[in-house]
Amino acid sequence: MKTYDTKDFPLAAYLVTSGLALQAHSREGKASTFMFADTYELQSLVTGYYAFQARVNPIAYANAFRNLKSIMYSNTTTNDNMYHNTGS
């Protein structure tokens, strides 16, 4: 499966808030990379995000933001430990 990788933390939180599953996370030093399945829906959401057309529930966004931060800081600073979503 092709993935869409981003280091843009607010975008990753937006994608999770929009219902996309985080497929994996890696961290190297202070840089985190978030991986999602590269689908038409994802591409549409990314386009809308960068066109300032993104609309989500602010509380859901804040929750996704906190959850991603938790994932980021629960891993070591190498790519040897990656978060993988076990859900579909």
C-alpha cells in the first residue's frame, strides 16, 4: 500500500480528526513523520487543508492533537520503534 508521509503535525491531527487512520509514526531526533494510506480521500483532505477550506470540530481536533503528541513522545528517538495502527 502506498503511503502519504508528512512531518506537518497540525496536518496529521487534521487528517486523524477527519477520520483517517494513522498507519505508522516514526521519530528521528526531534522530527516525527506521520504515515497515512495514500487515497483519493486523503489527497482531497490535504488539498482542502492547504487551501484554507478545512473544517473540523475543534474539540475533536484538540483530542487528535493530544493523542498524536502522546504517540510522538512515547517512542524513542530512532526509527527502530514505530507506532503502527492496529485498527483499519
